[in-house]
Amino acid sequence: MIKKGWDNFFTEIAFIKKLIIQEGYMSFIYRRITSGLLILFFLFAFIKPNSVTASPGLVTITGTIKFQPRNWNSTSQNYLLSQDLAIQLYQYTGGVPILIDSTNTDSFGKYTFASKPIQNLTIFLKVWTQYPVNTLIPENSVMDTHTNIFNFPSDNTYLPNTGQYTKDFTITDQWPGYEALWIFQDLRNTWHYFYNTYYKNGNPYDSGIANVIWEPGVNGYMGINSSYTTPVYIFIADNSKNSMDVVVHEDAHKVMINANGYWYVDSNCFQHSIPRASDFKCAWAEGWADFLPLVVNNDQCYNFGKDKCQGTADQDYYNLELHSRMDNWNDFNWGESVEGRVAGALYDLYDSNNEGMDRIFRGITPIANYALKNPPIQTFQDFWNLWKANEPDTFLSGLTLYWNTIMYININQIYLPRVNK
Ligand SMILES: [Zn+2]
């Protein structure tokens, strides 16, 4: 080490001698000084100022996303939490914004962007009707007729300080197309309903992909002037966006298609309606889709408007718990070829309120087991055959169906005189 040091020293001396001989000693000294000043200049000009202004501090951004719901009330300001939305964090530049990070809101509408060196930047959020974020094929999304997913930018925020910054964002009717958030939340509610309440082979049930096309003012798509479902997409007509039950109805078809491919398209089914007889297959497919919104949206009415069980009965809504064999046939047809009867029977097998001759409370599990079975069943009679073979209390189940005008058992036995033992 020492030897090497001295070697270097002698090399340097030799180098200095050479320079003195070649260029003169003063010239050498002068050049050493000026190069030293240049180095100092660069140090001050670039390194030290750099450490003051161009090394931003770390900021964590967190917040809650809310939206203006269907039943908006300006007095109570009943904004709802936006679960599972895709959310992007952008740097505002005045020109093309720069994407910094992306995530999803959780089931409480909350999001967090991990700590980043973004102090002294101006940022904004962009919320998308898509889950999950950063995927080519979303599990759920709402897009317009040009298949552009709706997005909603927030206002800009300058971040002067390091640490945590809270940026909440409420999307109201000031954002065109904000109703896409209603439809998106209906899709997520349906997905979560199955995941949280129905287990298949011991696992939470994933009801699969459902992507909606909807656009303000558009009531028909691909030549069909109503809401409908295909194996590829769901179309929600703008004139039914107010009904969360219509959205879940269409999603129920998609859940069934995802589970077992059952998709009934027949001229008997084109003009179907809740109280009218169609055919057995149509009544089964539509009855399932009329039933599911009642349990996902947690009320016994199938509502065409924003409000639950409000307005004119059998016009603005159908109360499928109240309809029974007490109905006049002309007002509400009877039997297993009537979708409203299938839905009412499924609801009475499901629900805990046993009114009239409804004697069964079994929840979603056996119903979903048979409805979503693969290969699929095709009629309510098929459903009943599985139910009869696998569930207890066949007679009481049959009585529950009888209450809903569907007669699969010999009901007369209930009127036989009791035998006293
Ligand atoms: Zn339908």
C-alpha cells in the first residue's frame, strides 16, 4: 500500500516535471486551478441545488370515492360509497397528463396510493366504471355504445407537503354519464352477493364476467329496443337505468350463461312480462332473472323505477311476495309457464317470511345449486325434480309452490282428516 502510494507520488512528480519541461510550470498551476474551479462550479450548479428543489418528498394519497345515487336527496345528501371502481392517479401537466399509479377502491369506497416522490406536483384522479383495474377483459364494466368505459376526472390538487394527503371525490350529476356508476354498482352488488352468500364445493362462488353497454339517451342497440343480455354483453336501455332490478335481472341471465350456458332465445320469449304466460323454458329463464334482483337488492318487489314498492302496483312494481293463488287469473296468470309465478315460488322457497301456504325457508344455496347446475336445467319442472330428490319436506315445498299457483303435488292430502293415534 505504502509502496504503491509512493509509486503514485513519484509518477505524479514525473508527470509534473514533464509538464514543466513541456509547457512551463505556471501554465501547469493555472490549468490545475481552473479545472478545480470548474469542478466546484459544477458541484454548486448541479449537485447542491438539485438536492433542494428537484428531489420531491414522499406523499401517500388516500381517500373515499362516493357517487350520487338513484334516490338522491339533496337534503340528506345520501351519497353512496363506490366499491371496486378502477382509479388512476395522474400528474396534471397542462398538456398530456402523466399516469403515476392505479388501483381499485375497496368495498367501502376507499383507496390508497402507496408512498411516492410526488411532493410539489399537481395531481388529479380519474375513476373508471371497471373492475379490476389494468385488465383487457374486466370482470365488470360499464361502457358506451363505442365500447369506451366511462371515466370521471376529479379536480386538480397541488401537493406542497410530504406525508399523507386525503383526497375524497364525490361524483354527482355534474359529470355526464354518472349514471354508469349506478349500473356498475348493481353489477358489483350481484357479484358480491354470490361471493359472500353462496358457496360451491366449499368455495365462495365467482359468478363471472358481466360487461354492460349503456349510453345516455340510447334505448336500442343492435336492433333491439329494450334491455337484454347476450353471452358477450348486456345492453341496458337508457329508459330502464333507473331500475336496479332491471340491471340485476339482465345480470342474472349472464350469471346463468356463465354457469352453464343456458340462454333461451325464442319468439315466445321476446314479449315476455312478469304476469303473463309464455312457455316453460322462457318462464324458467325469466323467472330466475325476476327472482334474483329481489334477493340481491333485498326487497320483495320487482321495481321498474327508483323506489322500492312505490307507485302503482303491477305497473310501477310487482310485489312478488304478495302475489299468490288468491290472484285473479286475468290479472296475473297462473302456473309454471308464467315467469312471475316461477319467481314468486323461488322467493317463497328462499325467504324466511312464511305467509299463506308458504312453508319453506331455505335461503339461496339449494336454489343456486339447481339453477346454476351444469349441464343446465331448462324448466321449473326440472328444478322441482332436483328439489324433490335432494331437499327435505317435499310436501311443504310443494305446498309453497301451490301457494304460487304451481301444482306439482296432490294438494288434496292436506285436507284429509287427521288420524288420532
Ligand atoms: Zn330477462
